Amino acid sequence: MIHDGLSSIPGITNYPSLVKHSSSVLASILTALMSLPADNIKVKLQKSLKGDGDYKGILDCLMKTVRREGVLKLWVGLPVYVIRGVPHSFILITVNKYLSELLK
């Protein structure tokens, strides 16, 4: 989907590697934006089990977090998450391309 959108930009099809890597960067950012709130809630629940047991469940943790800290606190750690994900996707794309060429 992202790849198709980038490919529709005039002249960019001359740089297929740029399209693939740009797509992987955008996909990494989107993945981080979508999964980080769930990951943060999971970590809070895990810490709660070791401590005072402040949360009764997933929804309780979500509601208390939003009420106490605000909605944006669900994305705490986003830069680190993205910085970790982007190189991972770059390496995956590069190795996949190399192995595909090697195994033809």
C-alpha cells in the first residue's frame, strides 16, 4: 500500500531501491504509532503485578493512564521505538534483495 503510493510519484520509479527503503521507513513509523500504546499498557500491567496491583485489567490501565497522564503518554518512547525499527527494516529489505538476487 505504501509502496504503491510512493511508486505513483512521477520519476521515482527510476529509483526502485529508494521506493522500497522509503516504504520500509514509513511502515516502521506506522507500526510504532499503532503498537506502542498497547506495549506501554502491557508494561504498566506487568509492573503493577510486581508492585501494588494498581490496575484491574487492560481497560482500567488504559483509562487511568489517559486520565492521570494524558493521551500522548501512551506514545512515550516513540523516538526509541522508531530508531530501533527503521534500521531493522532497512536490513531486512537489503538482505531480502541480496538473497533474492543470489538465489535466482
